[in-house]
Amino acid sequence: MVKIVHSKEMEDYLNNLASEIESHYNIPDLKGSVAQIKWARDIRIRFFNQAYDKDLTLVSLGPLQEKTSAAWWINNKDLTLEQIIEKSLQH
């Protein structure tokens, strides 16, 4: 079994990368507990990275940008990109 150890430098790098992505997509801050926000931010960044890789426009991602509840991202973490976009359109 391989154990992955996150160093402080790696954590700082990933936080900076997440901040760049959030800035690029103009994504608002998440709301929730500190632990929820940290987990949800990782989930949200993963989805926005997938969207970037697929050249999705900001218009199609608009509803995702409005999702600021950390719990919403955590509850939907197992969806595909297409499913989470569709779910974000539901009110």
C-alpha cells in the first residue's frame, strides 16, 4: 500500500491553483464549516477542471458558479460533470 503524504508546500501549491481557478471562473466563496469548505472546495475545483478540459463556456457553468453551499457540493460529489450541471439547473 502506498501512502501519499501532503507536504505544506504541496498544500500551498494546491491552494494557489484552486484560487487561480476560482478567480478565472469568478466563483464565490463557499458557505459551511471549515472542514466542509475545505472538502467542497476540492470537489468544486475538480468539476471546474473537468469543465475547462472540455472547453465548456462560462454561460453553461453559470448555475454551478451560484452554488455556494459546501454541503451541496459534498452531497453531489459522485455525479459526473454532465449530471452536476443538470442538477445545478434544478431549483
